[in-house]
Amino acid sequence: MKKRQSEIVSEFIKLAGKATSIYEAAYKAVNTEDKLTSDLLHKMELEGTTGKIRSQIAVELRENRMDRRYYKDIAEELEPLYEFMSDPANRQAMKKLEQVLGKMRKAEAYHADRTYYPRVNRMEQEAD
């Protein structure tokens, strides 16, 4: 089913509203993963004397780096929107966009419920 125009605008408004918290959480996760990387490297240095232990640490390190990349990608993708939403003038524009969304929904509701009433009743016209 085709999306209504208001649904598209609504999804953008929701994303913009969540962008700040998602960006900050992703960036925090990147920092946590960086600390874990350091911990794993120290563990490798101090405890990785056998091949089995080194192998286990290497697997943990790989998972850590993949998780870090995942969170970093999210942060990088949302950074422009985060910066946009950090500007007070743009937050004002988003409030106006929410008002526009309300008007769009009202128009869509009007269009969905409209009915047509003929201007000319053919039966009356034939009787004349």
C-alpha cells in the first residue's frame, strides 16, 4: 500500500526527534568499545602466553571491533541530523513542520471522507 505524504513527514519528524538521543548513545557505545579494546590488548599482552588464550582474546577483540564499527557507523550517519537539530533555529523549523503535518493530516482526512452530491437531479430535470 502506498504511504500517505503525512506518514513520510511524520517518520522524518520522529527520526529527527530521536536523532539526538540515538547519536549520543551510539557515540557513548563507541567510547565504551574503545575502552574494551584497550582492555583486550592489555589482556593479550599480559595473559596471552598460550595459543588457546591468544585465540580466545583475538575472537573477543574481533567482536569488539565489529561492535565498535556498528556504533560508529550509526553515529556518523546521524551526525549531520544531530548537528541540524542542535541549532535552535532548526528546532523552531521542526515545530513548524509539526504544524504542517497536522494540516496535511486534516486535508487527508477530509479527502478520505468526502462524498459527492450531484448538483442536478436528473429525475427532476426530466419531469420539467
